[in-house]
Amino acid sequence: MPILPVKTTKLYSLIVDQLKQLIQRGEYHPGDRLPPERELAQRLHVSRAPVREALVALELLDVVEGRIGEGWFVKRPPDAALDVTAVQGRPPSDILQTRLLIECPVIEQVALQRDAAELSMLEDTVRAFNTEVDAGQFHGDADRLFHVGLARVTRNAVLTDLVAYLWDLQNEHFYRLVEGLSGNERSRVGRYVQEHRNMVAAIARRDAPGAREQMRRHLEGVSRDLLDS
């Protein structure tokens, strides 16, 4: 029997499954308020970040809804909502088009409002990405840190979670294709490092239009790579 690759499960995905089960069992009904994020994190023995990612994922699935100043409420049972496999099965082109619509305005805002510490954080992610590729052990973590890090600079938690969720959906389609970093794949990912570097340079200059253009080129290039794979 052949040895099959081990699939890494994201922590937020496990939380999504557990919350769906609680709702399916009737412990929470449509209209019920879920426990606060901090309480859920304590019960699950995790930080608040994956809890928030899970809640945003469930909101995208139309299972829960977030109300500003009130918390998270059950909207409908998971069986009556869009199944997670349907979302994960969306065409890669749809995911990347959505990323273009979201991340191009994000990087414009980042270029205008970033402070020195935030710029340093973004520079660190580029160095980490370069180190990852040089070591031939590319797994996407530094790439994800860069894009989610950009969203964090906006200081908008919902936007940050959405960027992270979209990146993870894309990851299902793409990063398994460059596993091993051989030949064209290594060259391709090396190009992404340089594109990240170009975006950070535009942010450092506070060149918002330039940063937006660099992001557009980057994501359109990723889209071509993905569709040609």
C-alpha cells in the first residue's frame, strides 16, 4: 500500500467542526447567542485568534452572524446552510478574484497608515519567506504571515480574519502543487518573495498607488500559476 501524504488540519477548522456539532445537536438554536470569544477560547484551550477565524468561517457559511457590540448568534443549522466542502470546492479563480477585490485596497491603506513597527514586521515576513525558500522547505507559512500581516495593519479584525480564511481556501488548491520546491516551482516561489519585497518597498515609500499595483500584479501572477498547474 502506498504511503499517502499527511494532511495538516488548521486549528480553526477543528473549532468550526465542533461548533457545527453543538448547533446540530440542538445545544444552540437559531437566534441563540454563542458564548463570547474569550470564553470559547478558554473552553477550547486555545487563543482567541483561531476562535475568531472559525466564527468568521461559519459566518461565510451562513451558520452564524456577528452583530457589532452584541456578539455572535446562530443563524441556521449547518445542514440548512452552505456546506464547508462546497466553499472549499469553489474554483481557484473565484478565490483569487475575491482576494484581488479585498487585498488591493488593503495594501493602499497600509501604505498610508503603517507605522515603523508595522513596517518592520512586514520586512521580517519577507526575510522569513526568503529563508524558507532558500532552505527548500516552503510550506506557505511566511507567505500567509505577510498577507494576513498586511490586513492586521488596518486594525480591522473582521478584515484580517477574512484575508486569513481566503488564503487558507487558496492553500487547499495551490501550495500542495509546489511541495518539494523543485525546478519551475522553486523559481516560481522565488518570484513571490521578490514580489513581496517590492510591495514592502512601496509601503516604505508610502506609495499607495504603487503598492496597489504591485499587489495586483502579484495576485494576477499567482492566478496564472494556479490555473496553469
